[in-house]
Amino acid sequence: MSTCLFCKFVSREIPTQIVYEDEHALAFRDINPQAPTHILVIPRMHLENLAAMQPDHEGLIGHLLWVCAEIARQEGIEADGYRVVLNTNRAAGQSVYHLHFHLLGGRSLGWPPG
Ligand code: 5GP
Ligand code: ZN
């Protein structure tokens, strides 16, 4: 999508700090980190959020979660623990409408979330 910020990261129109990429996924560091490790994992294809998910996206979403787990291993936060967050629509605080998992770790994370 031509107006979407994260699509511009995928197309490299705007540079960002990429930590992982493959055929279907891209991962980069959040510009406003909420934890020592705060990485966003996105599909290369534009999908607004989880509410836009269709049954044929099951494999893709599963793959993105695998990427989160793989990056957590690489970042060394697996043993202590980490959190994966997917904000959907306004009340959850979604601000960028290209689906993204937040991978957060490197500190103790409170529960329940705010
Ligand atoms: P949301 O609020 O939609 O769940 O998460 C959007 C995330 O994108 C936020 O954590 C925000 O800091 C991050 N973000 C917004 N603009 C940029 C940007 O230009 N570069 C990077 N790397 N992250 C961004
Ligand atoms: Zn997009």
C-alpha cells in the first residue's frame, strides 16, 4: 500500500533498522522502544490487523510467530522470558495499520498490561 509506513520499510523506500527478513516477513527495531528488546515483526504483504485476517492467512500468521521465537533466541531473551503483543484497533492502541507483532523482552514485564 503506497501510503503505509511499514510497506515503505518492506520496499526499502524508507530505511529502518532491520534485524531479520525472509520471503514473507520483515523484523526491525521499534523507534520508541518500551523494553531493552523491542522489535516489530511484520508480514511483507499489507494486512491491516488481526481483524482483517482470513483463513488463508493462517500459515502466514503462524510463520510470524515462529519468527518472533527465532529472534527472541537470537536476542538472548528466551530463557528469562519475553512477550509478544498484537494490538488491534483503537482501544488496544493500534497506531500503525499494517499488522505487526511487538516482541518485548530484556526486563520484567508487568501484568495485566495497561
Ligand atoms: P501500535 O501502536 O500500532 O501497536 O505499534 C506501532 C509501533 O510502531 C509503535 O511501537 C511505534 O513506536 C512504532 N513506530 C512508529 N513509527 C515508526 C518508525 O518510523 N520506525 C520504527 N522503527 N517504528 C515506528
Ligand atoms: Zn502496509
